Amino acid sequence: MSEFSAAEHDYMRRALTLAARGLNTTDPNPRVGCVLVRDGGIIAEGWHERAGEAHAEVFALRAAGAAAAGATAYVTLEPCAHTGRTPPCTEALIRAGVHRVVYAIADPNPRMRGGAEVLGEAGIQSACGLLAAESRALNPGFFKRFETGLPWVRVKLGASLDGRTALASGESRWITGKQARADAQHYRARSSVVLSGSGTILADDPKLNVRVEGARRQPLRVVLDTTLRTSPDARVYIRDGEALIFTASESEPARTAFEAQGVRVQRVPLEPTGGLKLRAVLEFLGAAGCNEVWVEAGARLAGAFLQAGLADELVLYLAPCLLGADGRPLAEIAPLAALEQRLTLKFTEVTMIGSDLRITARPVAE
């Protein structure tokens, strides 16, 4: 039997709903919500909106004022005990006279841990574990980055029912409908990085920017360009926001041309079989504070992420059409000698988006 009551589950679910309001804005910080409860009712709410601004607990405490004394705080992440760009939330909770704090899950950031201990030393009760899985699911990249050093990677693909992403000529606009393309924009908006390969840039000249109404932040646009064959004048490099190229090229003139556009260029090693070392790319992005990477690329790069075991999630938009046997494949992976070598995935969600089907799947071990 749970140590938490049905009412407490409701309070934490409300805090999670509040936390989700920061889905597109808090990066690189986690999405966090807070509900203050006293005498069996909610007296104030708050959520973290963006890095450098007040945390969820502080917003809720400001809204409650003196009424916060003796209240219970329900927070989706352990209150921080560290002074960064903002003062510790534990300090604000102690000063407000909160009686008890219930938090969903411990903070994976070692600099932020210890909030429960600080509260306990001040005589404030705390409890952990209420809807922990839900809190983690709201911040998959934040937790993965601190646990492994790597961001959470989503690979997006749009395909026909026969698994083709383009005609043999490369024509692909548009296989999926407007609603599916708009849906993908929301994934871009929540991501730290939108990543593509040089082949896609050369073929389509995409902007890779966020076009969601009210969006206040453009993710970092990343291009994997082994030989620096893309043009510094490509649209991906001249939009608002930052752009970064990963390459193995040592050409100083090419690097200088990109840097003149304000594009950062980072060298990484090659795999023995060719192509950039994807783990090195992700390690660099993780160290830079990137939580979620949204990959929009062709079959070769998508397949490389999947086959290397570096894709955490596949988001596939499946259109009700057929493109024929000579169409381009969904993902290129090396030939398999036996069925046991197949890449197995588990469907986690299947949803209609307009006339298309959105399938979300995660790789699983056989």
C-alpha cells in the first residue's frame, strides 16, 4: 500500500501538469512544478519557466505569501540546496515556514542534491517517491545526461506505409500531412538540439528552426558534415539562434568561412568504418548541457544512430500511401546474417495525427 494518499497523488499530478508548462522553455534546466497545500486545499501554485529565473517553489511561495506557513509543498523534483543563478529553494521553503515537503524524485545533478537533508536539519519533514516515474518521464534528457553524460536522442522519420521516406529521385515533399509536420515542430521546440546530416542540408536546404506560435527559444542547430561540404550560406546556418558543425575536416579555409557566419565548428574522430563518431558527438553535447536531441536526417544517419544503440526513441509518422519498391528506405542498417541480429523496438504510443499515424517506439534488448 502506498504511503501517499489519493489526495496527495492528485496534488502531485497537478504539480506535474504545471511543470509541463515549461516543456519548451526551461532548457537546460528540468521542468518542475510546485503546489502548496494547507487545510486540505491548494493555496498556491508555481512552475519553473526558464533558466536563470525563479524555480517552481519560489513562484508558489510568492503567490502564497504568509499563508505558506504550515503548508505542505508538493514538488516534482527535490528542492535544490545550491546557490547558482538563483538562491537555494530550500532556503526559501525554510524562511516561509513550510511544514512538510513531498517531492517526486531526487535531483540527479550532484551539485543540487542534499535538499532533503537541509530541510530536515531545519525541522521540516520530507518524503520522496510520489509519482517518480512521471517526473522522470517529463525530463528524460535531464536525468540521462547526469546519469550517463549523454542526452536523450529521438530519431524522427516520415514514411509511407511501405516504409519509404522518399522516391528514388529523392523527392519527399510531402509524404506526411500538415498536422504531422506541425506535430513534429512541437518536438523541435522542446529539444535542446535539432540535428541533421550534410546530405539532408544539401538535398533540402532546411531551416531546422522552431515554428511554433509563442516559441521563445530556438534550439541549437547541429549538422554532421564530415568533410565540410555544405555551404556556409545554407539556411540552417543563417537563421536566428546558434548553429554548430561537427566534422573531421582539417581545412582551415572552410572552418574560417563557417566561423565568419557565426557557426561553431567542432572536430570529432571518425569511426573505423567511416562517418563521424556519433558517441563523441553526443558526449560533447551532453557536456555542453544539452538534454534532448531531435534527429531529422536521412536513412543513413538515422540508421547509424539506431545501429550504434544511441537512439533512445524513434518517432515515426506513417502516411497512408505507397511509394514503391525503388523508394528510399526508412533507415539504413548493415545487412543481417540471422534474424536474431535484428534491432527490436517496443511501441510506447500509437496516435492518429490528422490522416497520418504517429508511432513512438524505443529499442529493447532481445
